[in-house]
Amino acid sequence: MNTNFTGSPTNATSRAEAEAAARRASAKPGRTIRVTIKRCDGPGKPSRWESFKVTVERGSNVISVLQQIAANPITIEGTPTTPVVWDSGCLEEVCGSCTMVINGRVRQSCSCLMDDYAPGEGDEITLEPMSKFPVIRDLWVDRSRLFHNLKRVKAWVPIDGTYYAGAGPREKPAQQDTRYVLSTCMSCGCCLEACPQFNVEPDEKNWDQSFIGAHAISQARLFNMHETGKQLADQRLDALMGPGGVSDCGNAQNCVKVCPKKIPLTESIAAMGRAVTIHSVAKFFNLK
Ligand code: SF4
Ligand code: SF4
Ligand code: FES
């Protein structure tokens, strides 16, 4: 269920869910649909569109449709082609690897039900790779920059795992509650795909100066709130204070609308913006 920024369900969301439920209920078993896919044979190669006719049963998802196409890669015009390539792992919206743009909206393909998107005979669904990451092949993109940006904010708890260090510091339940939702980030890239401030940067040398993204800002908040993770708090704030940091966010709020885990990204951005301001003032007066 989508929520507004205060965490309450919105009327628009309830209406959308009711409409989706009606579509699912009306979905016809054994229907034939048209699947149109943006294809690309490799990095730097030109893209092209290909369409396929696929028979779908109720409850099938985009991955099962792609599997059918891979097993029989013949276009709607009857031309043999190469099997479509995509990335996936968990098949339960946990790993984030199957993210693609479906009917113009970025989301996970494993949790995308055909009954929602193409419930009727002859319906069409369009699949494209995310546009903010380099395409490796077809629907498979290289999300290395997303993970690089997590390294920029040291998104981990610094512990020496070579010996037993005993129980960690205690946390208050309210703090755990706040951190729990932040910890559900699966590095899927939806927030980056939707963000007008995050654009393709092919030159790795520029990554450290380019906008870091809502996911990394939120993970910095998560680890700065962690009783052991906060040992690196100043270094995370330094990273967010620099070029491409939190001040590059244009507050378009697209990220929070597309996050599949309903992470309050704008709340994280505001919290880290405040923390960066306090940090920079403290540094200016040599208090750090
Ligand atoms: S709020 Fe900031 S991070 Fe989120 S989409 Fe807008 S510019 Fe991007
Ligand atoms: S913050 Fe949300 S949209 Fe962004 S990478 Fe994490 S789970 Fe995906
Ligand atoms: S396959 Fe893991 S999120 Fe879809």
C-alpha cells in the first residue's frame, strides 16, 4: 500500500488498489497478450523494439512471461530472434535485481502480476531497462554506481568479525522501529530511476562528484542511528556534505513515490540535511 509522507494510506492509493483488485478479478485465464520489449544486444549497441505473443494464465508474473519468450524467441511477425536477457534472483521482491520499467513505471518484475497489467485478451505490456544505468543486455542493467554510492557513505557497521565481541549496545524500541523500515532497502534502483537529479554518468571518475541518490542518503541515516554504526557518523556526514551530497537533492519527491519498500525517503533526506548542517557548523567552529 502506498502511503503519504506521514505514513497514512492516501485516498488515491486506496482507489488504485480497488481498481487493481477489480482488474485481477476480471483477468481471463489462458488469454493471449502482446509483450513489447526494448532490446539491446550489448553495451553501446543500438536499441530496438520487438513484440511477442504470449499465452498467460491467471497469477502469472512478468518473469514467467519472459521465461516463455526465452523458451520460444519468435517475434509476433514470426521472425526468430535471440532469447531476451534479464536479471533476477529471489523472485519475491527482496533482492531488487529484477527492476525494470513496466508500462512506463519502474518496479520489480517478479512481483508484477499480468492480471494487473494485462487482464484482457489482446492486452499489451511494455518492458524497458532502467534508463539511469548502463544496459548490459536487453533488460539487464549494471547497477555498480548504486553500490559505489553506498560505499561513499560507508553503509555498514564497522565491526571486526574475527572474534566474538559480545552483545552490541542496546537500542530503544522506537529507534528500532524507525531503523527497521530503512533497513528494508534492497538496492533496487527505483528511487534513482525516478530522480531528476540522478542521471547516467558513464565516466566512473565522476561518480564521487555526482548526486549520491536517495537510497544512499537513507542508508547513511540508518547506520548513523545504529549504536555501533555511528562510529563512522562523521565520515558519512562528510560524504553527504561534499559534491553530489544531500544539498543536490531538488526535493522533487519522486523517489518516495516509487520506493517498493515504502521507505520514507524524503524524511531521511530532511533528517540528513539537518545533520549535515549541524555537522558543517561544528566543523566551521572547530568543534569536531
Ligand atoms: S527528493 Fe531528492 S532524491 Fe528524491 S527524487 Fe527528488 S531530487 Fe531525487
Ligand atoms: S530506497 Fe527504495 S527505491 Fe531506493 S533502492 Fe532502496 S528499496 Fe529501492
Ligand atoms: S527477483 Fe529479487 S526482487 Fe525480483
